[in-house]
Amino acid sequence: MTLTVRDAAAVMSVIAGSDPADPATAEADAHKTDYVAALSPAALKGKRIGVLRDRAGDDAGIAALLSAALKQMTDLGATVVEIADSRKGLDGLGEAEFEILLTELKAGLKTYLASLPNPAGPRTLADVIAFNKGTPEELKWFDQGIFELAESKGGLDSPAYLAAREKAARLAGPEGIDRLLKEHGVDLLVGVTNGPAWVSNLEKGDSYNGPSASQLPAVAGYPHLTVPMGAVEGLPIGISFIGAKWHDADVLAAGYAYEQASRKRIAPTFRAKTGP
């Protein structure tokens, strides 16, 4: 999270690389580059851009921003390709994601708690659940249903977890982003990052139900950059640039070209509260 795409590229140039503690980065050293040097205001010229139209929602204000952003890209020399079927063949992806979340929550929390210096503190998810049950204020506003579901799961070697990991990676990567890039003959995917920020409260919790382009790159671990494309009623809206695995430099360059031409970032301000 940075002020500009150039800042993001600079940070990426520093932090990119393989980490012995993270198997997912094993190939990273072979792909890292100078991401700042790869930036160019002409990076969109000649590119084919696939628009995740079926993930854009139906808000008229967001639609107007997206249309303006796509025109900006065509003005920069890109060809825009409409995609209306980005969810095709992805049945069960959400369920696999949730299985992974629960299993990794249980295992990851145990690893984290074991690293803390207080030997009398909780050491497992079961310990945390017990602490919450014995401390009424912890459950005053929220339950721990997800904790309890996670506690019922097996370990990182359980068949259910391993099957979910394989399924999620396959659906989001080869059968998701890779398929869309190939079938539509595009270099990158773009879409509405999220809808406007929403109000969370104790009555309704998180009430967000808007567009989102993040699922496939988040699950696949593929590069995803979001750049401001305007605001709806003063609330910022971003446009996502998504690319193939290890194509971080291309994603950053495309986002940079759009950012430099559009200049849609709005400095945050405090607004007076209106209504109840």
C-alpha cells in the first residue's frame, strides 16, 4: 500500500526474492527485476486488456468510472476486450478457499502463539477459544463460530485440506486467470477493485455486497495492483490490474501508465458527519 505506483515498484524491487521460511517464494529469485526501471507511460500501447465485466456490479456511478478508465486506456493505445464469463468453471472455489482458511488459521495461530515470550499465555486455538469463553467481555459483541469451525479441522496434512489447496490453486490459476488470458487473447485483466467503503456496525456487521476483482489473484497468488480511478459520493474506487504468475513488472507498468495519464487519486479528507 503506497502513495503511487512508482513507490510500489520501488518497494517491490527491495522486498522481492525467495524466503527460506516461505515455500511459495522458492522461484522468486529467478523472476525478480528492477520494477522501477520497467515503468513506462507508454506501457499500455499495443496491449490487449480483458475487462472483467461480470465482476463490475451494477452501480451506475462505478460503471461511469470504469468506462472512463477504459477510454483512457484505449487513448493510450490499448485494445479493450470484454469478458462476461470470468466465473465459468469455477464452481466450488469459494468452498475450497474457506476450507483452506479454517485449516491454516488453526495451524498458523499455533505457530504464532508458540513464538511469543509468555509461557503462561495461550498456545493453541483451543486455548484461545477457552479464554474467550471464560472472559465474557470477549464475546459481548461477536461470537467465535469461525474459531470453533477451525478447531474442528485436521492439520496441514489432512486429505480435506490438501484437496482444497489443489482445487483452489487450479481453479484460480490455470483454470482461472491463465484460461481467461489465453481464451480472450489478452495480456492483462482489469476490473473494479471494490465498491465504495461500507458501514460496519453491531447490528448488521459487514454489509458489503458490491463488486470485487480480487478473488482470483488472491487465491492464485498472481500479481494484482489497484490504482485510483475516481470516487462515488466522495468514496474512492479503484481499478485492478491483474496478470499472469511472475508478471509483476508488466502489471506495475500497466498500472503506472494509466495512473500517469488519469491522475485520479484524491487526497483523503475528514468530512463532517451527517444524519444519525
